[in-house]
Amino acid sequence: MTTEQKINILLEKIKTQDKKINSFLWLNENAVAEAREIDNKKARGRLAGKFIAVKSNICVKGAPASCASETLKDFIAPYNASVIEKIKAEDGIIIGMANMDEFACGSSGETSTFGPTQNPSAMGLIPGGTSSGSAAAVSAGFCDMALGSDTGGSIRNPSSHCGIVGIKPSYGLVSRYGLIDAGMSLDQIGPLAKNVSDTALLLDIIKGKDEKDTATFHSSKIELKSLKNIKIGIIKIKNVDKKIQDLIDKKTIELAKKHVWKLSEITIKHIDLAIQTYYPLVYVEFFSATRKFDGRRFGKKIEDACGKEVLMRILGGSEIAKAEHANTFYRRALKSRQIITNEFEKAFHEVDAIITPTVPKLPHKIGDKISIEEMYAYDALTIPANLAGCCAISLPAGKINNIPVGLQIMCAKNQESKMLSIAKEFEEDNKV
């Protein structure tokens, strides 16, 4: 099948099916011509024939970067994010801009100004957030891969609910230039796909040092290898649905037994403080990041146009910032973050990887009213990797009540090859 034939099939599928799912906010009208151009090339890149959906907070020149908000509804990105330049250099085609929680605020995919995204793997239930449209587009077969951003679980959470693979890279592995971020010290752009190999390919292409993002660093090529003498750490965390924990435990034990890997229960002493540590940080950083949306340069004034969740975080961040003269919240959260980071670094000297469920509970029905505490608890198991800056992946572990459940693998910073190799072994074993 040619690339042009493939894009025509995908666009027809989106046209007929995405009205129910609402995964895309904009489609690339030049995609067919771009596909034809790639078919005519003699030397083609590693992403030739691949179509990628992009979360609507990542800039693609000529496409809307709305962040799924009325605030930026009419804002057209004037340049490409660094990750988009790298994708295009390898002949990847951007198929469209994906729906998301407004300004990456939320955990369910319900806060978009343009309506919630459905979960293609469990219709009627939330797809997870904030990269809801990216995960749903991959799950529905509307694209080969997608880009999302992960502040505290925003790639892994929807990957778990939608039954796909999603990676939160080590902090600094992937450039954030061109990302409209929610938390500058936490956010990372990462790939989503149906399988481990495709996420590894896309991550290898978008990673690397970028002079436009001083946090980035050089790294070696990502390779999937056969591993021996692996030590897996198990953490028992409170308030995880017993059925989910039992499923993850069963799969982990099976994996370790088959490959003769050692399992050991480890303790991250302050991991239960992850949520309380995370939210003061992200509230303050989000408040700071949104001060440029004052209605003068970029669309409308954010406080006048945004939804409830976004406004709550702006007001909360403002109040926390005011309290800084007393070192009340933000600086204490920074100290707590350093303690958690140190504990993870110590743990990774003892084990090669840590395995947990990705999300502690099954997704709720779209429109159900749940408390803020319940909503924020969706990210209880994913937030620690963002605080520690290490890498983490979610991949399908099975289903409960016909609803996908994800398994999370965390490894030390810049250990993506090891993490993906473990994930690949799990994926192969889980096919049997």
C-alpha cells in the first residue's frame, strides 16, 4: 500500500468514526499531497508511511495550537516545535491536532472546550487525560503514532485507559521548545503508539540535545536488547483497586519467572506524599506560564475565557505564590520533591526497574461527578516519575470488566533503552 492510499483510508475512517470519539480538533488538509510527495522520494526517512497525531499544545506551523481552550481558539502556530522538525526530517506526516484537557489541566479528557473525548476501547468511559485525543486517536486506529505531553501522568494515564503504549521520557531527553506547558519543571513530550517498537522508534527520533531548550542533554541511540540478571522492584501503594493490583502482580511474577529475573519489594518512604508535593508545584508553575495569555498577543485573556479547572489552578497558583514570603507551600514542596528524587535514585541503585499499576482505579463514566480528590488520585502512581525526573512507560497488562488496565515500568534517568527492553519482553509474553 502506498502512503497516499493509506492516508485516504485513514481520513475516511476519521470522517466516519471520529464524530463519536472526538479525538481530533483539526485535520491536515495537505496530508494527501505530503503523502504523494513521500511516495515519489527515492531515499525515505525512518518515519516514511507513518501518520502522527499531535496534542494541541505542541506547535505545528500553520496548525491551530488551541490547547483545547476558547482562549487560544483562533491561534495558529507560527513555527514548528523541535520535535515536529525532527519528525518531518524523517518523513513523518502530521495527520492532525488532537483534543486534550484544556491547557493540560485535568485527568480525564473531559475539560476540553470542544467537548470530551470518548474512550475507543471502552465507549462511554473517560479516555484519561490530559493527552486524551492523542491516546484515543491511536486506540481507534486513526493514526500510527501520536505525541502527547506528560506533567504528572498525562501520557501514561490515557494510555492505560485506552489500552495502548505511552512513554514519559526522562526530564531533558526531549526538547520542550514549542510546547505550551503546564509545568515547566515537570513536563515532557513523549510518544504514544499501539506497540513498544513504534514508541521506541518515535522516541529515538524526537530525543536529543536542543540549543533551544537548555534542560536537554545528549543521549545514545535507543535500542531494544535481550536482558539478563534484571532486578525488578515492587512497591505496594495504598488505595489501589485490588483487582488491578492482583492483575499487575500476576503479570509481573509471570514475567520474572520466565526470564529468571529477581523480584524484591522495595520502599519509597515518602511516595505517599507525591500528590501533595506535585500540586503546589504545578499550580505555581501553571500560574506563571499563563501570565502571557493576557489578551494582547495570544487570543483572549485566559481568566475571561477558560473553564473551571483552569481557573481553579490559576487562582490556586496565585495564592500559593503570594504565600511564598512565609515559605508556606512552594518551597516546602520543592524540599519534598528532592527527598522523593533522592529516594528513587537510591532505589535504582538496588533494582533495575520498578513496576506498578499505571492508574489505581478503573475509569469512570463520562459526565459522572466525582470529587477533586478522586480526580487527582488518578495520577497518584504516575506523578512520582515526574517529580524524580526518571523515565516511565505504560503498556497494556490485560482487562478487567473488559476495560484496559496498564502496567507501569519506571527506570532511572536516561535508561530508556533498558526500560523499553523490559517492556518489549513483557509485551511479547503478554501476547501468548
